[in-house]
Amino acid sequence: QAQLVESGGGLVTTGDSLRLSCAASGSTFSSYTMGWFRQAPGKEREFVAAIAWSGNTYYAPSVKGRFSISRDNAKNTVDLQMNSLKPEDTAVYYCAAATARHIYASAYPTATTYDYWGQGTQVTVSS
């Protein structure tokens, strides 16, 4: 069983950058597909980005070109670098892990396919 802990959230201004990090426990982290989701007040949880065990990545259209997901299997961490932040990026950001292996991260855009979740970290972007 994996435990996920997010960090790095905060309050920033439009155009700023922020880096979120997710630390995972468990010896099989390197085989997991890791994802980032977000949920704004009154809205459904939405997919942001995913990275497969192969290193393949996949992004939601709303963040492609601005956000970058990466993983360090030696440290059991997955990061989300967020650049050119906008007020609409304001949300609680969640890290998630899927235990089923797939070479392509695009196979994991749906929250129900993930097995483990972190507690979330707040990102607020002021205009």
C-alpha cells in the first residue's frame, strides 16, 4: 500500500511559477503511473498531468505547455512544475498513484483508475 504526501502549494500572482512535490512510500513506486489532479470549489476533480513508469507523460489541454510533470524513482517523488499560472489554476492539487502498469500515461486521465491519493495541497493564484 502506498502513502502519498504533497507539498509546495501556496499563494502566488498571475504569471508566477510554483513547484509541487509528492513523496510516495512503498518499494514499487517505480512501476506506478503517477498523476496530478485538481479540484476547484464547486467543481469536479479534473485531470492535470500523468507520468507512466516508462517516463511517458500526458497533459490536460488547459495546462499543456505551462506545466511539466517529472519523477525521480530513486527518491520516490513526482513533481509538477507549474509556470505562467493563471487564476483559473486555483484549486486543491492532489497526487495519485495507479498500480496497473501501462507504457503510456494517456491511458490514465480518469480519477477512478488511480488506487492511492494524497491529502492535497492548496494552490491559489491571484489576479
